[in-house]
Amino acid sequence: MREFKINKNDAGQRLDKFVQKTVKGIPLSLMYKAIRLKKIKVNRKRADQKQMLLEGDVVQMFLSEDLFSDKISSNELFTIRPEVNIVYEDEKILIANKPTGVLVHSGDGDGKVSGDGNANDRNTLIYHIQAYLAQKGEYKPDEENSFAPALCNRIDRNTCGMVISAKDAEALREINERIRENYITKKYLCAVHDKPPRANDTLVAFHIKDSRTNLVRIYDREVRGAKEIVTKYKVIDYNKKINASLLEIELVTGRTHQIRAHLSFIGCPLLGDGKYGQIEKDKKLGYKYQALCAYKLRFESTNDQLSYLNNKTLVVDRDTVYFLKEFREDSYSHLFDE
């Protein structure tokens, strides 16, 4: 039997959600059966799967020990030198500028083990953030049951730019709520082949993801199984020599590979895009990653515990947006003046 005392970061969630986070090896059917048969209790009493946990509650779990996977320990997080390019940090959140080629979290990679015995997907943005916070003394995994500093949004491995992480459960809930309700505006810069048909436009199309190939298909009309996508763009500059445009993008909807696939659909694939672009041609220009950066975000006004962030705008260091070298500095410099 294992016993867990509910702390501040555990409180405010349902029992079944807490169990899923704490006992990562448990199948859902087994978990619900264990709750029903009183093998999972709250304060030594029968509990309902939807019961909301309060700080100070005690959860007892009469489960097989092999279901409990070992957590990351504080000691493990002190074995690496964290590499985190911090754009903004306070006691609740941390916003990092992720470089290209880095996974945001494990599970996005191949999970293979390298020659030195370390899993490749251990070298992730969130792992480095957790190590950074542990070494600062702000995250103590040995004292947590179900919570670890977590990412609130994600970007592709080969996209660079801002990713928001939450240091506690309350901040995670509130940032996720802001994202769901569109109270955080995100903008991207990208370099594309050719010129879009207009200087600025709002593109509307329909999107289907093929999970087998991890590719998406775009249609100009509604088809069965497709979801509408809306992408706004503005042309910032054009390089005639390489026939490429610098665009600022704002997503109205947020679907898998939306920017990459939607711009390719209108005949303007991203430089360096291996899925939807002209990768062999682009490699000759030195592009092995798609030229896409989540470069700016703005916190709109809301009435919550993070209201101190209202109307705050953040931008990455423009020197980290590697593809800007193809365009005139005076065309884009104003975008970084926030």
C-alpha cells in the first residue's frame, strides 16, 4: 500500500486525474475497478472517481508495486547543466526560447537510447527547465506526488521560438485556460518561397491529419472529416535574389502543421520544410529546418491570478531568428521594438 498526502499542487483535481498522474503504469480499466472495489480510498473511505481532492486529504492505494514507476529524483536533475534561453520568468511561469532541433518533451522523439546509455528524448526543453528549477530550489520532485513543472504550449522539434511553462498547478490551469479562451496572442515569423498573392490576407481552408504518416492534407472546400483552419499573414519583406518572402503569421485556429501546410497549399512552402516544401533545393541554401519561429506573444486582459501579466508583450532576441539574415533589417526591426 502506498499513501499520498495531497499538497497544494495536487489539490483541485479529480481523484482519477490524480491517480493517472501518480501511477503512470495503471490502465484506465484497472484504475476505475480499483476505485470501485475500494482499493483506492480517500481519507480511508470509499471515494468516487470524480471526487475533488482537497489539500490535506490522504489517498491510499492498495495496488501492485510494479504499477508505480520511479519518478525523476532531485539528484538526477542535478546531473546535467541546464540549457534554457529564458525570455521571461517570475515565481509562477517561465517562458523559454526553444532552439531548432530540440524536442519540447519526451514522447515527441524516437525514444532510442544513445551509446552512453541516455535516452535521446531525455534531452528535452521541459527536462532542462525542470533541472534549472530544481537547481534553483524552486522544484523539489521528492516532495511532489503528481505535479512537475509543465509546458502549456508546444511547437515542433524543428520550429524555434517561445514556449510557456508553469511552475505550479495553479499557473498551469490558468495559462491553459487563457490559451483555450484565446487570451494569449501568438505570432510567428517565417520565410517562404515566392510571394503570396496578397500583401496581407486571412486564409481559410480545411485540414485533415493522417496520423499514420503524421502529415496533413489541406482542401479549399469542406470535406468529410476535415476541420476548418484560419491563418492570417502579412508580408514583411521580399528577397528577389532567392525569391523568398518574410511573413508574419497569426493563427486563428491551431491545428497540426497548420502554418507549414497552409502556406504550402497556396504555393509558398517554408524554406527548409522537409514535409511540405522543397527540401533538396533548400539544403543548398543551408536550410535543414523549416524557417519558422514563434517570436512574439501577448497576454490579453483577464481577471485571474495571473492578471499582473495583462497587456504584457514578449519577443525573442531577433539574433536567434536565423532566417532573418535573408531580409533587410529595416523591414523587420520594428517588430522587435516591444
